[in-house]
Amino acid sequence: QMQKWNEWMGGLAKEGKMLGAQPLEAAGKTVRGKKKAIVDGPFAEGKEVIGGYLLCKADTIEEATEISKGCPILEHDNGTVEVRPVRHM
């Protein structure tokens, strides 16, 4: 399985499409509301957990969506890739 990930991500890197990727730690904090209450994770229901991110270069969301179709997680029945643009501030 890791070989598939390495091949997919390596191909994106060679094309200049991958800008970064990292797994996310399970631990962390969430700050909520006006009172700025700090709570420990988990941050989402188990079925919605994000395992990491891959930041890629694409001219359109459609191009990014096509890139995502090569993700090895989609070989699993419950595999999901969320494609979202980065908001420039």
C-alpha cells in the first residue's frame, strides 16, 4: 500500500504538482466560541477523521479533482478525498 502512495505522490512531485504533504498527529487542541474554550480532540467523528493532507498545484478545482482520482485511498470502499481550494487572505 505504501508503494502505491509513494508512486502516486512521486509522480505528482515530478510534474511539479505536489507542493507539500504530511500526516496529521492524533493529538491537538480545539478552541471554540466567544469564551475561547480549549478542548482536546478528537475533532471529528471516527468516520470523518482526516489522516493528512496533500497540497497540490492546480489551475482549477476541476484539475485538482482529476489529480485526486489517483489517490490510493480510493481503492477502499470508504476511502474519501476532499478537494478544496486554499483561501488567499
